[in-house]
Amino acid sequence: MEQLIVLFVIIPLASAFLIPVVGKLVPYFQKVLTSMVLLALTILIFSYLFSGSEATLIYKVGGWEAVENIPIGIYLVLDGLSAILLLVINFIGLLAAFYAVGYMRRYTAENNFYTLLCLMIAGMNGVVLTGDLFNLYVFLEIAVIASYVLVAFGIEKNELEASFKYQVLGGMASLLILFGIGMIYWLTKTLNIADVAQLLKGNSNTSAVQFTQIVLIAGFGLKGAMIPFHAWLPDAHSSAPSPISAMLSGVLIKAIGIYAILRLFFNMFTISYELALIITVIGTLSMVIGVLLAIGQWDLKRLLAYHSISQMGYVVIGVGMGMMILTKGGEKGVAALAIAGGLFHLMNHAVFKGLLFLNAGAIEYLLGTRNLKKMGGLGKNTPITSASSFSASMAISGIPPFNGFFSKLLIIIAAVKGHFYLLALLAVFVSIITLGSFLKFQRYAFFNKTKFEGRLLAQKIPFTMTFSMVVMAVLCLVMSLMIFPGAREVFLTPAVDVLVNATNYSTTIIGF
Amino acid sequence: MIVFIMCFILFLVGLYGVLTRRNLIKIVIGLTVMEFSVFLFLVLIGYIAHGEAPIIVPGMKEPVFVDPLPQAMVLTAIVIGLATTAMLLSIAIRIYKKYGTWDIREIKNLRG
Amino acid sequence: MEGMSNIVKKVTQLISGLIFMYGLYIITHGHLTPGGGFAGGAIVAGAFILLILAFGSKALNLKKEENATSVTESSAILIVIILAAIGMAAGGAVFFNNYLPLGRVGELISAGVIPLYNIFIGMEVAAALLTIFLAFVIYKEEVLK
Amino acid sequence: MELLLSIIIGFMIIGAIYALHANDLLSALMAAGIVGYSLVICFLLLKAPDLAIVQIVVETITLIYMVAIVLNSSRKELDKGKRRNAFLNISIAVLVAFALVYYFQLAIVNLDVLGEHAPRMAKAYMDGAAEKTGSANLVTGVLFDFRGYDTLGEATILFTAAVGVLTILRIKGRKEKA
């Protein structure tokens, strides 16, 4: 299994380079190749998860062994946290790519679409796997530049503007991250995350380290669209083609924004109380303001984009609370519960937000409009879309049988146990508003009496789109089983261990 | 010490340009200025006094080399900057064709 | 985009061959002198851009050129990733392993696989920059029409 | 050395400010070019010949791209009505800049000064580099052998940019509804 880690990056890259060459000659080549590649990667990550090996796998690119215990090459590290992120990236990527087979017939240059999708996934896989700071920056750039283009794929006026704003803010965030990496290299003279963790173990409260932490939070916060930096998200996610908004909202802001903050601030910097406070405050702001902004929206995709911000807030407060409890020396059980809630919500959100964007795409495919007021009466002639959208809406607003309920429940229980009563109250309040706005979406889109007066663009939704939606809808139910001891050990516990006892990340690598 | 502060000031000038300029091309220029300052910052960190350029010339006796790692990082980052600028320019020219102006405020009220 | 005056055309005819050769020199001597795949590739692309600027876009069928450059670009980087993957099969069975003999420092044929990487990455950079420039030129042609 | 560098960076700052406030876009581009080429001088002073070559060529190509776009577009800056509270904006900007610089200065006060850099990860790259990678140019050795994985990512980024520009500048975005 050790040799197979690199395949997560080589296979998507090789297929991305192959598609422009072969794609022009063989018509269906790029669609089939992309789906096969992503299927293979999903099976690979499932095999790692179910092998239950628990050991963090380390792959030294180029075969450079550590010299006097100082790592000199680039290390690829696969542990619990990166495993569930890889699962989310590749599985949602597979479903989005399969969905896109039917949806992208309306667009020209499909060859480039599949190349850029493979590059984005290769970039995200590279970010999640790497154990080296500058390598994280390079692969982050690959994923982000591919997403800039995919946002502006339809080259309409508003898509170009949205992509330009996204690119300018994304470029600034990348420079802040590079600036932060420069500061870390200045402090510790090394780029390997585990090595930096060893060096920074002692003096983690000097002003230089705090300045670096703030710069990095600003950079990754901008990439993860947290509240003070969320300006680009509604335009970018609403103007992208639907499978891409599903990937952006469901996966990209997690793999690049949240994962990087978790990895750097838990495993690299020694966790401090002020840092945990900043992260939790940002999370709460995102949660509350995100949902308040979402209420007044009538454009379906913008509504979903704003909800992404507020749901990200849930994940961030879950993890922030865990960090606060750990630094305050509270009992590890509650901290593990909070972090488990945050990570579980991260996986759930990827599924139901992806499904909601796919539904929006199906509706747009049929009616050609995204405005809730103009929609209506879809309940009858598109049973599958309305059923899957119903299950996704119930999941996002946290109704019992669906997975959203269990992850929010974990977060709220942890908040109550950790005496964060205000956070628990806010979490419930935001969940109710989310339910309200999604009932509005259901009523207007599916159960509205008024017949849709415009011309139907297509009679029926292609098979590939319905198949992906059905699979995701079923997932919304199946994933709630992850809370029970059977499945939890496989998925959640290793990831939570990585974050709770954060220091043994560096000991396993350096001690190696 | 003064050099690092000047470098940071250059970063702030670029940031000021990106945030306040209304012209699309000037925003791209502001971004490139920010890139320059970050590249300079990285190379400044790797400089060693009386160090030699990191090329092994046969006639050298016991040379002290400047740190090659930040230089490798900056070489990669320069080409990333070129790729980002090319992307920004291609979108800027497309927006210019659709609206006929480089000015953001003009674009906002043309959009209506 | 119409070409420039005859003086510029004549000078370009003389110089662009030289620039092209200089770019190749920088690529192939990447592991001996400063420069390498990236710098050399950009210089080679500069030579071609100079030709297009001087002789205007009528001189060559741009659309065909663009496809040609994007295909060379994809194949060049495909070869780079295959070279790196060969490392997995040969030597220490590790990605990006330097499996060819290193030879003596300072000679042209030394440093194992590095010159091969240099050459193909130089090809890829030149083709990428040329594709981007051709895309701009073709787009301005469409706009003017 | 430090004095010489700070003078050059001072000129770069002035050039950048002019580039952002120039009326005509072409002169703004020229000023941006000056800033780019003075960066090349800094690289040469800091003993980084590799970067000097790459920066010169990349700066030239960036200028060619920008001028190719701006040449026959509306180059005059549309500044309808000088900003009424120009003085207020500038003072706010200077104040914020001063606060950030003060905080940055506080952060770096006890870090190594320019020149005193004891490499830790890079030490293995430098001593005995000829035997490990066999390349006389250490930076190429680091780029293609110690950290070849970065360079693969790097070449992919250029590939993405090329495919991206082709996608964005294509003529028709969507097929007409049949």
C-alpha cells in the first residue's frame, strides 16, 4: 500500500495530460477515462480505509532519506485525516464527473472541461497528501487555477466577472500563504511540516510565530471563504456549471481551506488558546451571517452558496471548540466529540451540498432558469430530482433520519458538555433558519401550483444525471450509520486521533 | 532589517493597488507588484554574507554557497506568477470585449 | 495584426535564429550554467513570439499553429511524467528517482536524468507560452473581424 | 550591501506607486516593467543568477502579453471627477500601512539579520551536492532531483494556464439550444 499513495496524484495528472492529445481523435475517450480514473482512486482509498492499517503511511519522493534525522526530500503522508479528505474528494469527484457527462453536452470544448477537472482533482489530492509546505503551495495553485477556469467555463458576462473577482482574491490569498511559508522558512530553516513542528515545539508564543499564524489564517481563510473573506464565494459558486459548483462548494473549500488550517494549526504549530478563540469566533460569524445572508436570496444557486458558508461555520466551530477544550486542559473526551462532530459534518456537507447543486443543475437543465419565483410544478414530471432534492434539503437542515442531523447533534452535545451554551443555542437557531429557507426552496421549485409557463428545454433529464443524484440521495441516509461504533472506527476515529493528540504526527515522521 | 521592512512596504503598495484601483489592468499590475515583493522576501531570507552563487566552478576551493532552496522556490513561484497573470489577462480582455471599458464602476452600472 | 516595417522584419530574420539557439543552449546546459528548463523554454518561446510580432499574423495559419503547440505541450509534459514514473520501476522504485549514471560533475553528459527533464520541461514551457500568445492573437483577430 | 538593496527597493516602491497612479495605461505598464527589471538587479546582488535569467525572460513575456492586450484598447484612464476626499483615503492608507509595518517590525526583530542564515534543510543540498545529484548548478539539482515533485507541479501549472487560456478565449461558450 505504501507505493500506492503516489498514484493518487500521478493517475489524475497523467490522464489530464492524455486527454488533450487523445481526446480529439476518440470521441468518448475523455468522459470514460475520467470516470474510470476516479472510480479506481475511490476504490483505492476505500481499500486503505477498510484495511484498517491505522499506521500513517510515509512515502519519500525521490528516495531521499533523512540526513542526521533532518528530512531533506518531499514526504507524502497518508493518515486518518487525509484519508477521509481523499475519500470525499475522489468520491464526490466521481459522481460530479459522471453527472457532467450528461450536463456538459450543452457546452462546447468538453475536452478542456475534463482536462481541468482531472487537474483540479490532482491538485486537491496533492494538497491533502503532501507533508511539505512549499509542495502544499504548488498543488494548491494547480487546484485553484483549474477552478478559476472552470468557474468561467460558460464565458457569459457574469461568469467572467465572478471568475475575475475570484482570481484576484485567490491570487492575494496565495501570496499571503507564500509570505507565511517564507516566514516559517525564516524561523525554522526547513519546509517539512513534521520538522517545523519539532522545532516550534518550544517557543510557540513569540511574536514572529503569532504574526505567521495570522498571515496563514488570513490566506487559508480566504481560500475557505470564511466570513471576513467570503466576498467571492456567492458569485463564483453560482456562476459555475453545476457539477463544478458541487465540486467547489462540496470539496474544494474543504480540501484547501479547512484541511490546510487543520493540518497546519494542529500538527505544525502547537495549539494555543488565542488561536482556538480566533478560529471559533470566525466559525460562529460564518455560521450566523452566512444563513442571514441566505434568507433573502431568490437565485437558487446563490442561496445554496450562502448556505455553504454557514455550514462551513458548523465545521469550524466544531473543530475550534475541540481546540479550545484541549488548550484549556478540559477532558479529551469532549474535545474528541467536538472534533468528530466537525469532521463528520464536513463529510456530510460535501454529500448533501453537492446533491443540492446537482439538483439545481437538473432544474436549470429542464427549465433554463435559476430564479425560484419563475420555477414551479416540477414535482410531477421529475420524480427523481424532487425526491433527491427533498432528502438533501432535509439533510442540510438536520432532520433526524438524515446524516445532517447526527453531525449537528454531535456538535451541539459537545458544545453543551464544554459549557459553550451560547454556541449550542446559535447552532440550533441557525439550523431552524436553514430549515425555513429550504422549505421555501422545496415549495417554490416542486410543489408550486403554477404550471411552468416557459418552454421546457428538454423532456427528460439524462440518465447519468439522475444516477448521480440517486446515489447521493441514498448516501445522505447511509452516512448517518457512521455514528454507530461499527462504521465509526473505520472513518472518524483515526481522523479524530490525528487531531486530538496532534503532536504524534511529527514524532511518527521524524522518529521514523 | 531595513531591507525586509522595505520589502513589506512594497507588498503593502501592491495590496493598496489591488484594493483601490478601479482599472482591471492596474489591478493585475498591483498583483504582480505584490508577487515581486514576496519573491524578493524569499530570496533575502536565503542570502548568506560573502556567499558564492550556487554553481560549482572547477577552480573553487572550499566555497561558501548561498542557500539554493529559496532560489528553487522562487524560480517555481515566478513561473506560477506568470501563469496567474496570463489567466487574469485572458479574462480581463474578454470582459473588455463585452463591456468596452477597463473600469470596474463602468462595468457595474452597465450590468444594470 | 499586420506586420511591422521591413527593417524590423529583416533584423528579426537575423536575430530570431540566434535567440532560438541561445534558448536551446540554456536548456541543454541547465545543469552546468545558470538557467535551465524554465528560462530556456521561455527564451525559445520569445524567439517565436518575435517572429509572429514582426511578420504579423497573416504569415502563418494561426489556428493550426495553436493546435500544434498545444499538442506538443501535452506530449512534452506526458514524457516528463513518464520519465519520472520510470524511476518507480527502475532504481529505488521511488517516483522521481535519478536512475541514470551521474557521470563527472561539469561535463555535458552528467547529472543523470536531469538534462532529460530539462529538455522536456523546456519544450513544455516554450509550447505553453506560445499557445497562450497565439490564443491572445487569434482572439484579437476574431474581435477585429 | 543592505544599503544598496534598500535603495533599489525604494526605487521599486516609487515605480510601483507611479504604475498604479499613471493616467495612461501604457505608461503604467512601462513603470511595472521597470519594477520587474529592477527586481532582476536585486537577484544579481543576492547572488541568484538562475532567478535573474528567469525573471528577465518572464518579465519580458508578461510585458508582451499585457501590451498585446492594452495596445488598441481605451488607454485613457476614466477618472470622472477627482475623488473628493482623496486626502482622507490616502491618510487612512498610510495609517493602516504604518500600523502593519510596526507589527511586522515587532515580529521580525529577533530573527536572523540579512546574511546570517544557517541553512538546516539546505545543508544537505550544499555539501556533497555534486555526488548526490551530479549537477554543477545546485539550484537545478534542487529543482530537478531533491524537489523534482515540485517542478512536476510547476510544469502542470503552466499546462493548466495554457489549457485555461484556450478555454476562456474560445469563440462560442455554449452550443445553441437545439
